[in-house]
Amino acid sequence: MAAPTSGRVNLPKSPKEGFELAADIYKKHQADGDKSELKHLIDTDWDIIGPTVAEGQQHHEDAERFKGLAEEAYRKRDAIFAKVEQANSDTASYLKGKYKKTPKTLIGWGFNVDDTPKAKKKG
């Protein structure tokens, strides 16, 4: 006959699965009522933890929805910014050419103009 296994318990790593497990545990705890074995836990009170599970699940769902909205907003932002970045570069090139002898003039358009000499390369 085969020896019994140690009965490893694999706990969920993600909040979604962790909340789902907690909901199942709390459901069983409530069904067992006063006879629930979990009443013997010293540092965990399922009568306090249990009611918070649904709230935690809702916060998780909200966070996932906001994450999706944020990703969509970043994609839209990046699409627009690519055009803005090109316009900034084109404008800087044009104005640098026009004001070759007075580059500080570009400050009036909001550009940061650094006229210090470039550091010499080593080696």
C-alpha cells in the first residue's frame, strides 16, 4: 500500500483567487455556525474577517477596471504625444536654423537653451 502524502495545501498567490478562497472559507464557517472549527483559531476571527471579503473583492475588481482604463488612456496619450514630440523637434530645428546666431531667442518659445561648451570626450 502506498504511503499517504503529506497533504500539501497550495494557497493562491493572486488577490482574486485569495479572495475567492476566503469567500468559500467564510461560507463554510457561516454554514457550520457555532460548531465551526474555525472558532478555535486564536489570531484569526472569521466573524470579523469574513464580512470584509466582499469589500476586498470589489476593490480588486475596481482596481482591475481602472488598470484597463489607465492602459487605454496611456495608449491614446502616446499616440498623440508622438505627433507632439515630432512637432516640437521640427519647430526646434526650424528656429535653430532661423536664429543660428542668437539661439537664446528660442527661450521665448519655451525651449531650454544650453549654450555651455560641450565637454570634451575622453580617450
